[in-house]
Amino acid sequence: MKQVPMVDLIGQYNKIKPEVDAAIAEILTNASYINGPAVKKFQANLESYLGIKHVIPCANGTDALQVAMMALNLQPGDEVITTSFTFIATAEVIALLHLTPVLVDVLPDTYNIDPAAIERAITPKTKAIVPVHLFGQCSDMDAVMEIAKKHNLYVIEDNAQAIGADYRSKDGSVKKAGTIGHIGCTSFFPSKNLGCYGDGGAIFTNDDALAAQMRVVVNHGMTVRYYHDYVGVNSRLDTIQAAILDIKLKHLDGYAEARRFVAKFYNDAFSVSEKLITPVTSSFTSHVFHQYAFVTKGVDRQKLMDHLQSKGISSAIYYPVPLHEQKAYLDPRYKTGDFPVTEELCKNIFSLPIHTEFDVETLQYVVDAVLEFVK
């Protein structure tokens, strides 16, 4: 039976194996495991790719969000607005820093944060907005930045799923996802479009002062060795992971094209079914399809998942429970029904495998299996 994983990291590695093996061997030979030359090289190359002044590598995407908020000197009780339809890390770091997460609904077509909902949620305690570029396309950053400017708020882009996507602003300029707000954060988790072979993350900014502060925060709050002026964390990108990422960075745009091909194949095939509502790409952004997530209509998702599994096809639900209904984040301010779009998505969203190593025969196998069930 054919096996179709959500992501084929082995197949992707095999295509770049000689480069990766040589890079790892060099680091093992010179033992530059922490802050080695490969970290600085990757940092510089990623700055160039993104068109951003500063990239601060760190240990993972969750740390990236936490360090960003620490550098902004947000205080306990300050409110940070984000979406209820996202991975838990977005709200997790807000709560860990004793800030107050303020959740808002998303748009039904793109699943990204609703700017109108942001505006309604602002109070005198609001200090920051965290738009999440979900599944691979940008939120409406023109609208978000206009709101932030109007209310003097920081914007931290959660770009863990959309690295490499382009955002076209109303003024005609084009910027990479994660470079539009005051700070951008990303994850290099292995399954990401730009993923390492362990954990990793990075923070982006054009602000020199913020960059300097974040570099201090990720290094134990240390300005001079053994002199600690701030409370910091220990969050470093390993040299081996940086070397791997630097190799994969050269392929990132090609990876995005491969994912778009898969998404178009799915979209075209599923257009015959009224039970499958395929993803929409906003006019102002490209889509790098970290996930291929669509909405089911009148479909038993668990039975669909079981059907696909019986044919060796992986599938997933991102995300089955909205943040405002998670046990750890229950809050008397929110109740079921307050976020109708998010709640409907959580009941009906469904994701199929999407990665860089698909061939047409395998894609057709997945499509046929899905349509066999939903027709």
C-alpha cells in the first residue's frame, strides 16, 4: 500500500544530502557547536533574503515570540491582541510573561485575523498586536499597521508558517512576511517550509535598538561577558542547525513553488465537490502553503481521516480546539459562541499532505481517495 506522509523530510534531505553531510562534517571537525561561523553566515544570508536589517537567531519559534515581547518591555497586565485560531504558542508566551491575551476572531475565507475585530478589542491597556500569518499567507498587514499607528501599538508578526511569502502593500511596495511589523518571529521546526533537523527559530526587525535589546535577551541578558544588565533567557540556534538552514534557504523559493503546485492540483480536483471549500489566497499576498487546509461541509472528519488512513494517506486537523476553549486558557471574558468563525473552522477544517516531494501519481491517489469518500 502506498504511504503518503504529511511531509516528506527524508525525500527532501536526499536531494541535498551531499551539501548537508559536508556541512555537518565540517562542524564536527572544528567543534564550533555554539555560535560558530555557520550561524553568522546563515544570519547574514537570511537578512539578505528577507531584505531586513537584523536577524536574531534563537532556539525555537516560541522563544522568538517570548524574546520579542521581553524586548518591548511589556509589563504584567498589558494586553496583547491575537487570534483564537492559532497554535497555542502564540498565546502561551503572552501568559508566561503575565501579560493578558486578548483573543479575536478570524476571517472566514483566509482564516487570518480580522482587522475589524482587532479595532473593537482595543482598550487603554492594549500594547501590542500579534497577527498570525496562518498556513502560509499574510494577514492584512496594511490594516493591522494602520490600526497600530492609530493607537500607538507594537506589531509582532507570528510568521512561523509563512516565511518566504510576499506581501504587496497598498503603496505598491513588496515586503517579505515577517518584515512589516515592528518585529517578526519564525520557527525552523523540521516540518516548516524552512525547517532544520531539530529546533530553531529567529526574530527579525529593522529597528537597531530593538535588535540590540533582543540580542542581549537571548544571551542571558548579558551585555558584557558575566555582566547581566537585564533578565534574559538562554536561546541559541545551534551551529549545525544554522548550517542546514543556510543550505535549505537557497531552495526556499523552489520549495514554495512545489507546494503551490500541490495546492493548485488539490484546488482544481476538489472544485467538483460542494462538500469541500478550498483555501482562498488574498490579493495582497502570495501563499507558500505551509499547510493545505480546507473546510469540509457535511463531512464526518473522523471517518474521512480513518478512510484516508486505511489507504496509507496521512491527514490532520489544525486546529480542533480554539484558544478560548482550551482548558489552560479558559477566561470568564469569553464563552462559546463569541468567536463564530473560529469555532466553525475548528469543527470543519481539514488538512491533507503537502510538501516538496510530491509526484502527480501520488497526488492523484490522494485526490481519488478524498473524492471517493465525500461524493
